[in-house]
Amino acid sequence: MDPRVERLAEILVGYSVDVTSGDVVMISADPDGLALVQEVYRKVLQRGGYPRLKMSVPGAARIYYEEASDEQLGTLLPIELAEYEASDCLISVSAPANLSEMANVNPAKLSKRQRAAQPISDWVMKSNVRWCGCNFPCNALAQKAEMSLAEYEQFVFGATNVDWPEISRKQEEIVSLFSEGREVRIVGEGTDLKFSIAGRPGINCDGHYNMPDGEVFFSPREDSAEGHITFSFPGIYMGREVEGIRLQFSGGRVVEAHADKNKEFLLEMLNTDPGAKYIGEFGIGTNPGITRFTRDILFDEKIGGTVHIALGQSYPEARGTNESAIHWDMIADLREGGEIHLDGVVVQRNGIFLK
């Protein structure tokens, strides 16, 4: 057993979701993540928990969207929600075999299923369940990141197997800084966007919900976004890659949307429901171990010196009230000429906090 895998399993079970005796733990995973799944399973048992495996089958999702009727797409079976409601902890290990499996699926079918499954995401967000999602090094993810598997393994473990309590302490300083402010303004190439975070607490993402983690986020006031933003990297959602996304906001809502590639998909997702055009999250990436774009949002939104805006569902813990079947993170790189202003004062320049 690679000691790095064992260490990551210990972090997930002992730190991220903190399994205790009697906990029912749902472990959702892809087959290529088996090495980590086995160690997570072992450590849940060692802590007195009850692990429940939910393994995916390569190709099954593609078959589902090819063959499912409108009625099937729009139906959430009671047992699907019940298995989540019966869980105390959720650990998800993603190691996909084919990243393009869903690339040509009709976006309307994806949206319909998203709406049907929203009660699950609502329950996860609003319940006391402890959950964490983690990617495991596999050839598909390494290829997407344009690395060899060995390089990608080093990259992943360098971002996950770190001193999370220390990272938590540093991020709490950012939370404290912004908790004293009201208006945030993001300035950069093709970007001048402002919104209010008054009365909205900052959330310190320190390894308890995502692995890797390394961000501080807020849910802006829903009607406050004004201005425009250009996203530096492609926006990737449901296997679709949308390049050159530019959004214009007025009254908190997207009023204009442009993209250089796959604009039709962007517009389809924005029309998923009324909440899809509002900002559900504003995040600041802080993980020093993540310095490059890998086409994997779990890592990319944590790149130190970037910010991300998520359209759609907000987080109750951040006092957000926006509701939507989507939550789509899009990243703007501020490391070369970008700034974050808080109540008119520059607090970050070129990706580095000034105090």
C-alpha cells in the first residue's frame, strides 16, 4: 500500500468527516479509485462505523441518458433519497474512466434529471450530514491535467496530504478581514464586478467538505451583483467545456452571457431555472499546493490567487437564499494585474493579500 493513499484515507475518515462509532457512512466511488476506497472502508470499520459502498459502473450514466424516458428522467425514486437520509457521513471518491462520457448528451436531459434529483442536494445542504468529496489519481484525470500519472499523483497528494489545521488558521484570518466589510469589487482583465456580502458570513473551507480544500467563500446578496466578469479558464460542467465565458450582471442577475465555445450549452444551463442566473457563491482560492489549471474544478477553484463565481444554488451556512438545480463554478485568475477591493480598499493585488 502506498503510504500516501493510507494517509489520505486517514484524513478523509478521521479529519474530514470525523467518523465515530455507530456512524453510517456512504462511500460513493468509481472503480479506478479502488485503492483509496479499500483504505477508507478499513478505517471506517476501525472507528466503529458502518460503511455502505455505492460503486459506479463505467458507461451506465451514458446508457441512462440514451435510453431513459422523460418520465424516468423526471422521477426521483423514494429509495434514492432514503439512502442519503439514512447516512451520517458521505465520502465520494472520483476516479473517472472516461471524462467525455457525457460530452454529447442532450443538455435538456441533463437539466431535467438535475431538477428531479434536487431534493438530494437540498437535503445534503440543509441536513447535519458530514460529507467530503475527493479525487483519486487515475489516468483519465492525469491526461486531462496534461501530466503523467506519476506527476499527477505527486500533484494530488501535495495538495491533500498537508497540515489542514494550520491552513484553517490562516484562512480564518481572511474570514475575519471580510467579515468587517460590506461591498466586494473584483477588478481584472475584462472584469469589473461588485456585489454585497453584508450580513453574509465567510466560510472557512479547510478540508472538511472537499479534499483538497483551500478556499474561503461567501454567498453574496442575491440582488446586489452589478458589472461584468470574464473568466480566465474554461468553465466545465457535466463534462462540457465552455471557453471564453463573459457575463454581465444587473440587479444581481445575469442579463448578458457570451462564450467563445459551447455558448448554447451555457445558455441552456442559465435557463435551467430562475435561480441559475444568480450568484450562489463567491470564493477565494488559497491552496499553495495548487498553482496550475487542471480542468478539474475540485482543484482549480482552490488555485491560490484566483477567485471563482458559482451560478445557481447557494449555501445555507453562508446565509444564501438562492435556489437552483445547478451550481456551476467559474474561475477568474487575478495573479497578473487583478485586484480585490473591500469597501473601496484594495485588500488583494496580483493574487496576494496586502494585510
